Amino acid sequence: MRHGKKFNHLGRTAAHRKAMLANMACSLIEHKRINTTVAKAKALKQFVEPLITKSKAENNQTTEKGTHNRRIVFSNLRSKEAVTELFSTVAEKVGDRPGGYTRIIKLGNRLGDNADMAMIELVDFNELYNAGKKPAKKTTRRSRRGGAKKVEAAAPVAETTVKDDSEE
């Protein structure tokens, strides 16, 4: 039975699990996208999204709370480079997003042991999805009526040129 089981233990001790999630979170922040199993990706999503929220809140608060948030995130990530990247580049990109900073895309099964694989990525850093959405906003809807008027206007002009040739 799973009474009171709040999160996936991933078959590891608490220390091993925390170290693994910290390393995976650092890799995700540095590379913006990593491939892993579906279970680890779901656990990583629960681990990293509160940290991104804390990094985003630094810009809205005083420096004392910003320093406190930075220290909390560093205690979870254990990497100065990842914390710097998170509080500078990532926090700027996700500043207006209310949540849902990561996306999990299932990739299929691994060849060796048939494990379900997934790619977890930071949503705002994917150029393919973001590039596809921007041009859709710029296009305008055109009615059929406007096209029909242009065709009618073009036909008489062609007839007048023919008449001019026949008169000469």
C-alpha cells in the first residue's frame, strides 16, 4: 500500500536521492534540457520548480530576502555556477510566467533496459516552440469579400487595355 507516500523514492537512500536531484537540477539549469527516465524527470520537476520561483522572487524583494533565497537555493543545488545562472539568466526569462517552468516530453523506451525515457527542459528556452507561436500572432484574418473585390477590379482594367489596342 502507498499510504502517506508523498513522492517517489526512486529506489535510493535519502542522501543519494538528494545528491542525484541536485546534480540533475544543476545540469538542467546549465544546459536548459536533459534526457532522463520519466520517473526521475517527474521527481526533478517537483525539486527544481520551487527553486526557480525563489530565484524569480529576488527581483521583486529587498536585498535581504534576495540573499536569503540565494542561500536556500545554494543549499539545495550545491553549485555556485548553477545558482548564478539561475538567478541571472533563468530568472529574467521566467519573470512574467506564473508557474510551470519545465516541460516533460516522453521519448520512448531505452534500448538497454526498456526504461521509459523523457526529455525535461525549461519552457522559455525552447526556440522551436517559441518561434512557432510568434508569427501566428502577427498574421491577420482576411475575409473572402476583400479578395473578391480585388479580382473584380482587375478584370475591367484588362478589358480596357484590350479596347485601347483595338482602337489604334
